[in-house]
Amino acid sequence: MNNDSVRGYFVLTLKSLGYNTKEIDKILDELHWQFDTVSEYEAEQYYSKWRLEN
């Protein structure tokens, strides 16, 4: 899976939840920043920990 397919899933999910275009653009900007600053391994570790806590 590449970053654009992840962005596509995010857009589909956010639209389904009723987010407007401005909100989606803001979230996609943050997601882009996260892709640039957090490694795939770090993101996986963060998600695994988050799932255990929630």
C-alpha cells in the first residue's frame, strides 16, 4: 500500500463520517506531515500500543 491509497482511504472514511472539504484538507495536511516525519515502523508501533490502550 502506498501513501496515496492511505490518503484515499482517509478521504473516504472522513466523508462517510460527515467531515467537510476544509476539515479533510486540514487532516490530509497533517497526515502528509506525519508521513514525512514518522517512519512506517514507528507508526506501526504507535498504532499497536494505541489499540492495546483503547
